[in-house]
Amino acid sequence: MKNKICLITGATSGIGKATAIELARLGFDLILTGRNEFKGKEISDSLIKKNKIKSEFIKCDISSLKDVRNLADIIRSKYDHLDVLINNAGSRFNDYQKSIDGIELTFATNHLGHFLLTYLLLDLLKKSGEARIINVSSSAHYGKQIDIDDLVNPKNYNRSLVYGRSKLANVLFTYEFERRNTSSNISINALDPGGVATNFARNDGFVSWLKHISYYIIKRQLLTPKQGAETVIYLASSSDVKGVTGKFFYKKKEIKSSDESYDEEIAKKLWVLSEKLCSIT
Ligand SMILES: NC(=O)c1ccc[n+]([C@@H]2O[C@H](COP(=O)([O-])OP(=O)(O)OC[C@H]3O[C@@H](n4cnc5c(N)ncnc54)[C@H](OP(=O)(O)O)[C@@H]3O)[C@@H](O)[C@H]2O)c1
């Protein structure tokens, strides 16, 4: 993996941080992003010290389209190619909030920012010998449907519905990207990491966080961040999945995602809406 360059969004905590630690151990050079500059730099510096790699942290609020464009500009000015893009940053919110661009915050954070980032880094990915894009989705996408007209400004805010739809958007984006992909060197896959003991849901307070992890503790399925990162690391680095693309993974195995995620009409509509919101012509 020497000299392979990997960008991880949401690398300051949980699954993203655990992924960064393992990929650094494998010899990847890293670009880490997140909103918390102090934490990000600390993680990046410690990875440089422990491993013979290059690493840097670049601050970016992925829910802000301006921030995403700025991040992409910095990366494009410093790097001539990108081998792995891990779209991992994600959140869930108890209450309805809007991004700085006026877009419902879960959708803006979990889907739209990553859609734009991927678009803006396509040229760099095309310059890699073998590029991989990995979208961190969730089992929360199962049983959800997307109402295209309700994504930007949902009429009745329901935390689980909105979060599940954003994670379904991750899978629809993965499959639609693959249908449109004309670069044989780029593969794209999505995954469900399982229930993981991270800071997920902590933004809504201790009780929300406790409820989230208790659900998996009761099912005896709670994973450590290291365990939760295993499928991400597998998709980023394993030769087993070289050339495998447009698939959904759980526990390092390809599985079926929800029926809705294979709906090509919805995927196209989501793509068109995302382009419009990102002012991509
Ligand atoms: N934990 C689970 O049980 C579980 C289950 C299924 C799927 N997932 C998915 O796994 C992914 C990682 O979550 P996690 O469990 O590792 O949670 P986490 O510990 O809360 O980590 C989330 C990461 O995303 C970053 N982030 C959140 N909002 C951001 C924003 N607006 N801009 C930039 N970065 C942002 C956070 O960084 P900053 O706060 O520094 O910005 C942090 O690094 C998410 O996509 C989540 O949906 C998690």
C-alpha cells in the first residue's frame, strides 16, 4: 500500500478514526477531514509518528457546499492523484435543522456533501492506477423510501426516517455512480458497518447516545470502532475486492441492500436533484 493516498471524511472519531489508524499501519498516506481541527491534527500527527507515512488534516464541514469546494480545491492543488476516497462522515439529529445552504442537515451531511466531494475529486481518482470509492451507509436504509420532493425541506420531520433516507441515498448514489461510470479504474461500493460504539448520536446528548448503543447491546451486536471499521478497511485495501464495484457489503461479505436501493428511476432523480443543489452543470 506504499504511497497509496486515501482521503477519509469524518476521521476525527469512531469508524473514520479507526480506519485511519489501520490504513496508516498498512502504509497508506492519508488526508483526514472533519470539523474539529484540534482532534484532527492530533490524530494525523500521531499517525505520522507511529508509521512511516504522510498525513495531513484539512478542516471541512461536509454539510457546507462552500467548505466542500474549498477542501477539493486544497486537495487538487497539492495532490496529483487520489487512490481511495472514503465517504464516512455522518450524523443524525433529533430536531429539524438546516445546513448553511438551507438544506435539511442530515441529507446535506450524509449525502449531498459527499456527492459534491466525489464529483470534484473525480479527475484525481481517474489518475490513480486503481481507485476505490467507499460509501459508509447503514442498515437504517432498509425499509425506507425516498420522496424526492421531501428531501430538501421535509414536511414532517422524523429523525429515523430522515436518517434512513440519507443512508439509502448513499446506496442509490453508489449504484447510479457505477451505472454512469466510464472509468474502468474506479470502483465504488457501499457498506453497513453494523452497530458500533462510537460518538454517533452524541450530538443530541448522552441519553440519545445511550439509547443508540443500548439497542445493539441488547441484541448482543455492539461492535468496537476497530471492528466497525473492518469492512471499510477491507474495501479500501484488500486484493479480494479489486475490480469489484457497485455492491453492498456487511461483515466483509457482499449482501443484498434494500429493494428500494435498486430502483433506477429514483436513483436518477436523486442524481439530478443532487447536481442541481450542487450547481453542477
Ligand atoms: N455507529 C453506528 O452504530 C453506525 C451504524 C451504521 C452506520 N454508521 C455510519 O458510520 C459513519 C461514521 O459514524 P461513527 O459511528 O463513526 O460516528 P462518530 O463517532 O460520531 O463519527 C462521525 C464522524 O463524522 C464527522 N462529522 C459529522 N458531521 C460532520 C460534518 N458536518 N462535517 C464534517 N465531518 C462531520 C465527525 O467529525 P467532527 O465532529 O470532527 O466534524 C466524526 O469524525 C456515519 O456515516 C454513520 O452514519 C454508524
